Amino acid sequence: MSNRSRKLFYGDCLSAMRDHIPDESADLVYLDPPFNSKATYNVLFKPPTEFGEGSQIKAFDDTWHWNLDAEREYELVRRNVQSSDLANLIEALRRFLNTNDMLAYLVHMANRLLEVRRVMKDTASVYLHCDPTASHYLKLVMDAIFGKKNFRNEIIWAYRGGGTPRKDFGRRHDVILRFSKSKNYRFYDAEIRIPYQAEGIDRKDDSMWGSHKGTDKVYKPHPKGKIPEDWWLINVINANSPERLGYPTQKPQTLLERIIKASSEEGDVVLDPFCGCGTSIHASEALKRNWIGIDITHLAITLVKKRLADAFGELPIETHGLPTSYAGAMELARQDKHQFELWVIGLINAQPYKGGRKGADTGIDGYLRYNYLETGNGKQKIEQGTAIIEVKGGQTGVKDIRNLSEVVSREEADQGILISAVKPTKKMLEHASAKGFVKLGTRDYPIMQVVWLKDLMEDTVRVEYPESGWIDHTKTAPREKGINQTKLDD
């Protein structure tokens, strides 16, 4: 199919939808917003002890708190003149729930679901994936936004797993709320039918099927099978499955394929405002849909692009919100230090550092691992090397070289790489050079490197390490069948 549209946005989906997605342009919306369902349920309803500022969703940190940002979101809902039902509901929920994490989550979702409705075509459907912790509240919010008459299904995604509690039934399902924008919604039943025999029915002739009461008319099976019920038994991704990429909230592609086939057709636009590791995007690409993915973390955007490249080859993807200039990079560093670090680490294909105590400064932002061939005594063996990455968004000096050198020694790493947003001083470069070289295989590499971000972006300077032996830390998505290994045509 020619002229496919593929768009990725970094940032809050609220502003991304407002600024970039026109009215009535999406044929299907799927969203799986993160929520801290593993937290103690009662904690979600505990009033905050004080207001905090600067709430920001970090990579894999899916907890909302009631603070000044939540208060702003609440006022935004209340002042929305186009949805008085929603404003009344949110005010009632505030009286019922008080100001706590749950209400913060609900007002956050309310504002974004209003935008989702705006961008949906009249024939479109929306699938909101959640868990039983908040699904009953979210259904009320969706009733207020989309209208009670446009509720279509509460789909139960059931799966198996271990760790059953002793005093409760095992919690082994998620909820997917399906709403349409109007009564003119589309539903492609022929694309999702499943065999009758899947439920243990094996009826071989007409006599085994029931007849209409008082008539000779016999119930006969549809030649393509039956439409699935509103409970779907689809297993979670097995730990050893090639599909698993290591993203904590990754959903099975089979689940997304059923949703996409049911409510869209080839060439339609599928929107995912919380695209995470990109399962909906992957499924949309495989099913020849146009797609729009949005996520608030650079880690997710990087992962989606890599996943698609692994599965389909190089694709022409229109990317928004990522720095394309040095000035843009400096603005990101000013706005969000954490996301700036993740973006820079992605520039050199490094892995973000996950160890250490939460909030502790370990002196490590990321790392590179690589293999190199060591020869000696007439023998050859493969050794593994490590480079410690530190990213600085502000002023740097010689002391930063010293500190990184200490971290490299402490971690028994081979190299240290300091990437500085500000141009390194002459003394810094001299101090780094004085650390000398390390022999990795047949070549010598600098033990300490200081790289100016501007040079890195303009490709005038490259980080020195054994690139031929670079180890890809993220799991490789399986290649889609029939996809050329070099480049995918539209």
C-alpha cells in the first residue's frame, strides 16, 4: 500500500493531540494508560500530606499523585463548557474520593479522553485498557464523555499466572472498555470470527444444531466461525517468547490484532496516545493500517523505532518532539533532566542504567557493553568490555572527569564517556587524555572521553569503542514474515 502514514510523538498526549491531530481524523483509538495497580489499594485513596510541584511521569513510573498539576487538571475539566456532565461527575468524585492518587489519575485521564473523542471520526471506536483497580471509575468518566448509549462492551481479558493469594481469588484479568463515538460505528465481524470448536463444540451435521421453536429452521454455524464473546482467554506473553521485549506492561500482539481487525480496515488511522513499547503500532503496521503513536518517555519512543526496524526493516517514520538541533537539545535539558539523559543515551545506542537506590546519584546514567577478540599464547577468546556513560546537561569541569574516573574504577569498567551539553573546556580534554588508553583486542581506545553534545549531533565526533562487537541490550523483535531484510517498500 502506497503513501502509508506513520507518526511518532514524544510528549504528553494531551498537547500532542491538541497541537497535531485534527478533528475527526482517527478511525480507531486504543489506549493503555499506565497505572500503579500493584500498589496497595488503600494507598490510592489516602489523602496527600502536602502539595508537591512538577509532577512528571518518568520511564516505568506509573503513579499519579495529587499535587498542583493534578489541581490544574481538575480545574481544566471543570471549566470545559462542552462537557457539563463530565464536570459534574468529577466534582462528585472529588467529594466521594477526596484529593488522592486515584482522583489525580481520573482527572488526568478525563482531559485526555476529551481530546480522544475530538479526534475520533463519527464511525470510530475507542478501546480503553485498564485493570479492575480503576475500571469502574473510568467507565463513569467514559459514560460522561462518550454518552451512556455509546457504551459497546466491557471486555474481560483473562489470562493465567502464578502467585495466587491465600485470602482472595487470584486476580487474573484486565478490563477493556469499548465505546463508540456514535451509533454509526463500524464493526468488522468477518475479520475476528473464531472456530466453534475452540470452545469444545464439534457438531458435524445439522441434526446436532438446535432449531427455532415451532419451526423447521435449524441454527447453523457461520462458515467463518463465531464472533468472540466479551471475555477473551489470551495468555500473557511467555517469559521465553521471542515476542517479549522486556517492557513491564507489554501486551500480547494477538490481543491488539483482534481489536484492530474488529474496528478498522486497511488504510485506516489507528491512534495510541500511550504507546509504550509499541505493540499496537507493531500490529497496525503488520495489518497495513496508518498509525499515530504518542508517549511521554524517550525510552518508549526509542524502543518503538527499534522494534519496527527489527520487524519490518527501515520505515519512513515522521517523528515529532525529539530534538533535531542543538538548541532543541538544550531546551529539553532545561525542561526535563531525566528525559534529556534518556535521549542522549539513545543517541549512542547505549543502555539506561537501572541499578542503584531510587533517587541516588551513582555517577552512572548508562552503559555500553561490547565484545572484543583477545589473542594471547597462540589462543583467541572473546572478552566483554564495558563503557560507563554520564550525561551532563549543565556546566562541567575537571572534577566531573575525576568523578567519572572513580566510577569507572569502582565498577571495574574499561572506559568512561562523559557527554556534555556545554562545550568542554581545554583543561577537561587534557585531563581526559591524560588517563591514557586501554587495549581492547587489537586496538587501543581512550580510557576517558569527553564529547560535546553538539559535535555528537552533527556527527563531527564519534564515541570510540569496539563498535563491531557492540551488544544490543534490548531484545530484538522477530522479523515479520515476508519482510525483506534490507528495506521495506510502502
